[in-house]
Amino acid sequence: MSGWTAEELDRIDHTDELELASQRRDGTLRDPVTMWVVRDGDDLYVRSMHGRSGKWFRGTQVRDAGHIRSGGVDRDVSFVVDDGKALNDRIDKAYTSKYGRYGANIVGGVVNPDSRAATIRLVPTS
């Protein structure tokens, strides 16, 4: 069980964007960033276009905790880097399917080796 309800998964999956705020060392939240989100089974994933060097990605690694909002869902989450090949192949397909209408040049920002290395599973904690 992923911790997400079926309704939460559906609501987030049917929205284009997700707001993600990571926690600072003192526990306060950083300003949220807007990003794309995809679903794989009962899990939700985001990626950094700039790979592991992306500013917001580095922020998620400080405490591995934060908060997301999307599709009316408002949850605290932990961030789990998950860069296995089979999973990333599925995530590439999910991004291409969901966001392909924006064109290969845009989608290519999240389906490249650097982005694949920065695949984060969102795990609800509250």
C-alpha cells in the first residue's frame, strides 16, 4: 500500500502540475516549485529537469521531507530517490504519454539521463 487513496491518485494524475515545497533544516518549508507529476501504479513521481544538480532537487535531499499540492490534494510527503532502469523506463513512458502534447523538445527535459537520475517517488506521511 502506497499511502495514497485511490481518489488522491486519480485527482493528482488528472492534473498537469504539482506544487512541491521541501523542508529546510529548521523544518520550515521552502517556496513551492511547480512541476509535472506522473503516476506509476499506486505511486507518484516527479523529476528534476536539471538532474541532481537542480536547485529544488538538492532541496529535497536536505531533509527528505516536504509538502505537495495538486488537484485539490494537500499532503506532507517524504522524497525517495528511485532511479532503477525498469522504473525509469515506465516513468519515461508516463511523461511522454501525459505531456507529449507539449512536444519532444519540452518533454525531452524530463526524459533524459540526468533527469532519470533525479526521479523522486512522493510518499505521503500525513
